[in-house]
Amino acid sequence: MSCAWPCRGSRVLFAFLLVVPFQQAFGQLSEIGRYVYFAGLRSSACAIAFLITPATYHRLNLRRGVEEKEQMLMTASRLIVIGTGFLAIGIACSMFLIADFMFGLEMAILVVLATLFVIISLWFALPITRRVSSSD
């Protein structure tokens, strides 16, 4: 179990969010923009924690029995799904910040809704519908 693209992506997103407050334009953010920024930062930090945990868990429990490995795999799968959920929130918050700064609140809300629709459709709905249809 390795830290694949979601883990690396969440770290890049987190790094982006870490530097935002040090930009001159950050002082121009509205109050809601500051809350969304902080929600994105927290979500990205949680995503990193959940996405790195399976690799650490695997390394600490590598020499366990077969039953332990099955439990480890199920736990890792749950952690990754939760981590990608936090990553989706972090991405949506980042999109809000950029769209709000560039186009205003109304456009930011539309951009976030569109972003979340695409992410939920591809990351969650597609695999779930494929799982349900393949079990028939």
C-alpha cells in the first residue's frame, strides 16, 4: 500500500493553501472567504492524514496473519474513501476561493457546485454503480 495520486495531490493542495494567507490579496477576502479558506485547509490536512494512514498501518502490521491482512485491507479502503472525501472538500474550497476572487460570490457557488458534481460523479457514483451492476 503506497501513497498514490490522492496523497500526493492532497499535499500539493495543502501547500497551495498554506501560502495563500501570505499573498497580498488575502487581506481582500470576505469573511465567508476566510471561513471557506480555513475549511479547505483543514479538509486538506485531514485528507493527508487519512490517505497516508493506510501506508503507515501496513508497515506497522506487515508481518501479521492472513485474517489480519484482510482486516487491514478493509480498514485501508475505508480510510482512503474518507480521505478522498476530505480531498474533494479541499478542492471545492480552493475552487471557491479562486472563483470568488476572480468573478464574485454567485459564480463561486456555481463553480463549487459544478466541481462537486464532477468529483462525486466520478469518484463515488461511478464506482458504486459499477459495483451494483456487476453484482447482478
